[in-house]
Amino acid sequence: MRLAVLSDIHGVLPALEAVLAEPEVASADLIVLTGDMAAGPQPVETLDLLVSLGPRALWVNGNADRELVEARQGRPSPYPISQWAAERLRDDQIALLAALPDRQVLDLDRLGATLFVHATPRRDDEMILVDSTLARWTEVLAGVTADTVVLGNTHMPFVRLVDRKLVVNPGSVGMPYGTTGAHWALLDGATGAVTLRRTPLDPAATATRLLTESTFPGIGDWTAEYVTTTYSDTEALTEFARAERR
């Protein structure tokens, strides 16, 4: 079985379209969506495209997805774009997000039992980083019996071993940190290969589409921060390390 893993799309439809057009994604047996799909400038269109994948898509809930549901239930989001997105999603889309599982497990041959979550096996909003200490990794993975763990949330791709467990973060499709483009991963159960992939995007063209097609009032500032510029991995790791009190 060959899987494409897409995480943290964040409602950036042009990035999602570009990744889905990749031959290895189009031919994958499954497309695993590891959370934070719709909280962004094109939430309705993004979810409609993902739903159109039908049974080829395997969904996992992310903290931003949960927060969209909570915003519709009367708990305002601190993020203006998430609050705006929640107000635009249809009732059937909110129901879809509310019903998403927090994990999926597949037997992927040479990759073994593979656990898919959004942030960590414990929480949907917990930070764990490529340079987190082994003590921190041990804490986060306590009780996990899977051979491979696939997660997202931090928007930075990496593959590393942690006490004999293979940990994969595909990075972010819609809001990448580190390098430009739409990031995703390819998992091949037959060979045990894990490949981090990057689909090139034209930042100016992507920004133009979002500025034209999204009705989010702050779309200009949002594209300037997340589309036409990209936070470096150094900036992101430095900021996220504070969440680990390092």
C-alpha cells in the first residue's frame, strides 16, 4: 500500500490542488489527512475538494478543526481567520469536522503498525519537534505501541528515529515553515520507504488567487505573512521551543 500524507492544509486551495495533481498523490492507494484542513482563507472549497476524494481519503482531526467546531458552538476563536472560516462553513461541513477521529491506525507492511495523529498521541495541540529532547519524546510517546508514528501540527517536515520508532512529520501543505512550496510525504508499505516531498508553488500567483477568491477581510496581511514570505525553520524552532520551556 502506498500512502500520500497531507497535513495542515489550512484552507489554502491552490496549494491543495497542486499537491493532489502530483502523479504519486493521484495514484496513491490512500490519502491520509492529518488535521488542520479548513482553518484558512478558502475553508468551504477546501473541504469540498477533500470530500470529493471519497473513500481514498482517511481523515484525522486537528486542533484547528476542533476549534472551528467550537467557534460555531459559541466559543470564539482567538484567531480572526479561524473565526471567519467557522462562520462560513456549511452545517454539513461542521458536522463532518465534529465527527472526525483523533487517530487512525494502519498496518503498512514493512512500516509496521502505523499511527496517524495530528500533533501527538496525547493531544491535538501539543508541540513535539525534530530537536526535542529524548526525555520529551519518551514522555510524548509513552504507551504507544505502533512501529511508525505520523504527525503534523508544527508545519515543519522531518523523519527521525525515537527509541526504534520511526516518526514522520510531512510538513504543511498550506502554511509551510522552513522552505516554500506545499509539503507532504509518501509512505510505501511494500518497501518501507518514507519520502518527504515538496510541490513547488509560485508565491505571487498563489497570493493573487487568494486575494481574488477569498472574502476574508484580512486576506492581504495573511498572504503577506504566510504566502509571499515563509518563516524559516530557525525562526519556527526557536519560537516553538518556548512552548517546551527550553
